[in-house]
Amino acid sequence: MRINRRDVVKAAAAGSAFGILGARGALAQTQNVIAFGGSIPMSGKEADAGLNVLQGYKVAIKYINEQMGGVEIGGKKYTLDLQMFDDASDPQRATTLIQKQVDAGVSFFLGSFSSAIVLPTAAITERAKRPMVQAGGGSDQIFTRKFRYVFGMFPRASRQLASLSEMLKSEKDKIKKCSLITTNDPYSKTQADGAVVFLKEAGFEVMDVYRLPPKATDVSGVVNELRARTPDVLICNTHEHESSLIVQQLVSTGTKIKLIFTALGPQFAPFRANLGKYADGLTFLQYWEPRFEYSDPIFKSSKDYYKYYTSVTDRKESYQTVAASACIVSYVKAMQDVGGLDPEKVRDALAALDYESLYGRIKFTSDGDGDPVLMGPGIGQIQGGNLQVVFPERVASAKLIIS
């Protein structure tokens, strides 16, 4: 049976009565069923990304239950049960849902999407000493409060461009000077400020940091300054609209830069079509794509995961779906490592994980976010109109081209 969006929402709605939830949560372990609780945006402004995350959770559980017949932990066979409810992109609703699940006896939690929802719900599971593994929140605030029970599949925002700095280190004979343009919203600003730290630590000269208002319609002033003080690398920590505008105005003014990085834009076909040949050479964030070759303790490999995923759902895969599936795999591995379901021991095993998964290497920092390089994004580049992976070398499909 294939999983589609309608099935996802219907399945969540079917179990939405808290009386049923309480019975399922309290009896799950005695019936050799491991219950995973949580909320996710199935409606509201975060619904599209939220449904990506939900699909990743569901596909991993479907595979384990139907293809493997469950998992063996401590000599017992368990099936997995997903108790996920629609928080409607509302942090207040999400906290109510999570508290009810904690009260109902759910021991293990999966995260929502959006840092604004993950942060307050993680505070609840933290107080209850219940682990949460999540693929939807990367804000620094989640990982600077000394929480012990929350783990994230991404580095915190200020560390998410560490892998870009790591890639550039190998090109220091060609690259010396960097400038940054960032959208002046809290998340982008934090990400860019973190990149400056990594670049300086790596020995690069950071010449300028330009901050654009969200949905900027003109960047000519910034481009004029870039033309006068041309860096070797321009790092655009911007959204698709601003990224396209920057490239167009660089081209129209004849401003040539050896390497341009745009966090968002080149991943998407309309962006590439809009820029045409001028998209060639652009680099960008690439958290996951089907060509990545990783092994996995559940799915055997990332390619096997992709084959199964596309066989059971019509929803397009994204790095969010794969990261969400890796949350389930990480829970199972931690439980198998300790041979049981004690939440405190499972928490300790999660903190100690260091293994290769369908999503890549999984290793958390002492604060619970992803290791900034090992779990940071890969870097892609448009070469001859095609998307190539140029970092990390372990999964690269081509070498980085610097003009």
C-alpha cells in the first residue's frame, strides 16, 4: 500500500482522541509495541515542510514493521507505533498536545517542524526526562539551554555553514578573501554570523558582511561595493528571491567573483531556469540527495532507502523526510545498544551515537545538536546545467570548479 498525503492526515485524525492515546501510551511497552509521540504541522503555515517530516517518520516505521517484522531489542521483538498529532503550526497547541502525551505515559518523542514549536515542546519533554529526537528545529536557543534530552539532526543555526568553511580550506591557494550577504532575519543572521566565525578561524579574511531586508527588491548598492572590493568568494546566506536578484545584478554589472555560494536557490529547477547559463558554477546547500552513498543499519543503504521510499509514497523526497527517517533509525540503534527501553539509558545511548546512517554520519554534540561538520550540509554546484555534489568528498559526484 502506498502512503499519500490524504492517508497521513486520515491516520493522524483517527487516533486523535486522548482517551485512546492514553490507553496506547500506557500499554505500549507491555504489548511489545514502542510508542513514539509528538506533534507536527499538518495544517497552517508550516504544513508543507511538516508533512515532509511526518512522511519520513511514517516511511521508516512502515518499513520496520512490514518489511522487517519489527525490531529485536534485548531479546524481544517490538513493532513501532507512531502517535503524531496536528499542531496546526501553533506552538501553544503543540505544547498542549505534548503535555497530554507525557501525562498519558509516552516515553519517546519525535519533534515537530519549526524551531518556534520544537523549543517549547522540548522544554516539556526535558522536564519529564523523556528523550526527543527531531528533524525540524535548528535554532541556537534549542541547544544553549543545557537540555539533556533533545537531539537534533542538524547543527544549530550558527554552525550550519561549518562544512562550507571546511570545503574552502582545501582551496586556500585560490581563495583568501570572503564577503557575505545575508537576509536580515533572525535565522539567516545567526547562520551568517556563525559562518564569519568559522571563516576567520580557518584563516580567511572576511572583508564585508552586507545585510538585506527580507524580500529585498534592489541590491545595486551592495553590488557596487562588491565591484569596488571584489572578494574571492561571495557567500549569500539568502532565500531564493534574494539569491536570484544578487546573481542577476552581478551579471548585469559585469562583476566577476571566483566562487559564489547561495544557501538557497540553485536546488530548485525554476531558479535555475530563470538564471539560465548564469546559474552555472553556483554552489549551494545540499543536505541530502538520492546519489549519496551511505550505509544504514536498518535500510542497508541510502539508495535502498530511496528505492523503498519511492515505492510506498507519491510525496517527493526531501532532506527533511530523510532526516526524519534517520530519527527513527537512531532511536532503534540506541535502544539496541542498551538492550532495553529505559528512557534514561536510551537518552545516554543517543548521546553516544557515532554511526553511518541513510542520512550520513550521526554524531551529536554534548548539547544535542548535530556535529557541525559530520552532520552539516553537503555542498552542491551547478556544472554544465547539472546538479553535482562537490563536498564532502565521501559522496562527491564531481570536483569543485573555481573560475
